[in-house]
Amino acid sequence: MATQLGPEMEQDLANRGYSRRQMAKVAALLGAAAATVRVGSVEAQQAAKAVAGAVRIGANECWTGPFPVAAEAAYKLVNEGNRYEPDNEHEKLFRAVASVEGVPAERIVAWPGSSDPLSRVAVAYASPSRGIVTANPTYEAIWRTGEWLGAKVTKVPLTSDYRHDVKAMLAADPNAGVYYICSPNNPTGTVTPIADIEWLANNKPKDAILVIDEAYIHWVDGPNAAKLAATRDDVLILRTFSKLFGMAGMRLGLTFASPALMEKMMRYDGGQVSGMLPMTAVACGTASVTQADLIKQRRAEMVAAREKAVSHLKAKGIKVIPGSQANMFMVDWGKPAKGMMDALLAQNVQIGRSWPIWPNVSRISVGSMSEMEAFNAAIDKVWTA
């Protein structure tokens, strides 16, 4: 059912240029039933339906599940499933994250994934008169929401070395309400330097919000943008447990932002998102974030598997977009990517999709070493220049 916005909220939307029809879309977007449909449609765009028995390297999932210590923590909560929240599980999660990231616990909110906060920031800070600026290609969820609502969406090509072109993004729409950076970027896996991100934070309109999607940051052995959300009131950072932590099916994500920023995102419907989270996922996340040695070990395993596949492709003269620091890379076949996707699927290997701006380029997720060896073997069978 649609959310009831109330007169005050309707007036706010009207003041920002929303029509009655667009307000109805906002209400539907924030409603629970509409949210379920919305998440499904985004996921369907991100990855084809899994093929049973195939090597699944198309959805940027981790090749394995949660760390054993985290799975044990989740199972303990299974046995206490009769309680809504056995022992302040959310507070434990926020304290654990705060200790690792240096972000005050009161600036951390937990969500069932990233789609909900991405939609909320579009509603709260973008409008028909204040648009959204993103890179292209990148993760499309926020621009899909913006376009559906009727907000202006501006897509700026990546730089020649596949970073977000922050100066071009600001120049493309100097009065936008939201600037969105995904780093490491999906689908390229490339990292935008913190200095560039800070430049955009310092030069954008003061009342605009900078959204930094760090879904893949744990795959990077380097700095992150958490300090910006710890010290600024105009920056929102997204995190997820779906990638390195192997919890995609458990649906747990985080935002780092000032309480005032979050309050504005939630004011249309109360935003009681944390109460909807399964305690098993919360406990699993709490146990995961502090496992520095296990994170480093899993990262190294991924890098080795990624480099094995990339080296194999390059040896065959196949172009790979350089610079990925995440569990994915992009392959430019020099011909329509759909044909290569179908050919590899016939060999029981399911790779990722292409993006409209790059129709000849496929995204490949990094699986286990044995899965990447199967990918290499399939390439040997189907590749013709």
C-alpha cells in the first residue's frame, strides 16, 4: 500500500516542484508493497536469473558464505528467534562498525540492502528542479528512481582511466540536489581517489547531498570515505554486507550520515527500517566487521582469482578494462556482448550483463579460483577474434 504523506510533506514536495502525480509516485515508492516491486526490478536489471548448475559469475556475489564465526553468531540468533531483539543487537552492530570505521554510532543506520536508502535520498534531496548527477556507466538504482519520479538525471562519462570525472559532474549540473559516486564503481571496479571525492564535497552546492556508494570498498586495500560522513552533514555513505562478507541473501546494509540528513530522508513515512531487519543478519554483520585478518585473507583470495582470469584473457588478445580493485572486471569483446554471454552460458558459465553505453563490454564477477579456471576453459572453447 502507498504511504500517506500528510499535508506538511505534500507541501514540502510541492515547494520543490513536484506535481500531484509525482507526489503519488513518491507515496507509492515509499510504501512497503511498492518497495518490494522496486527492489525486484533493480535486481532483475543487475543480473539475469541464475541458471542451476552453472558457474555463476554474473551478479557480483561472493563465491562463499559468511565467515564461520559470523555464521555461528547468526545461528545463535536462530535459536533465539522467539525474541524481536534478544540483546540490543542493533546497538552491538553500530558499536562494532563505529570501532572499525571511526564513525560515531549515532551516524550509523542499518537497512535491508541499499535500494531503500538510495530511493529515499532521491525523494528527499532531488526534485524536478534539483537533479541527480551520476557517472556512466555506474550502478543505476538512484538514477532509475530519479527518472521515474521526474527528477532531472545527468549522466557523465568516466575519465579516460575510468574514474568519476568529478569536475565534469559538477559542470554538467551545478545546481543538482544529489551527486552520486560509486567507488569502487559498479561495473568497472575502479576507484575514484579520495582527493577527487573531497573536491566534489567542497565545491558542490552547500545544500546538495554527496552520496558515496562504497558497496565494494572492503575489496580495496586502501582508504575509504568514512571520515567524510563522520565530520560533514552533507555526505551520505552506503555500505553493504552482500559482497566480501558473503551475506547477499541476508539483506543487510548500512548508511553513514548525520542524524539530521537521515531524519530528512525518513520524514515522509517515519522510516522505521531497522525494526524490519532479521536479527540473524544483524548478528552476522556484527561478528563480520571486526574480522580484519579474515577480510584480508578473503581479499587476497579474490585478487588471485581475478588476476588469473585477467591474465588469461590478455594472453588471448582480449581487452580488459584496466584498474579494477573489486570482485568484478569488464571485458571488451570488440563485438556484441550478448553473443559472448550466450556462448559462455552454453558452456555452463553465466557471466554478467553489458551497459547501454558499452554494448560490447561484459561485466565478469570474480568467483572462486576453480570458478575462474572454468571461465578460462570456457573462453578457450568459444573465443574467436
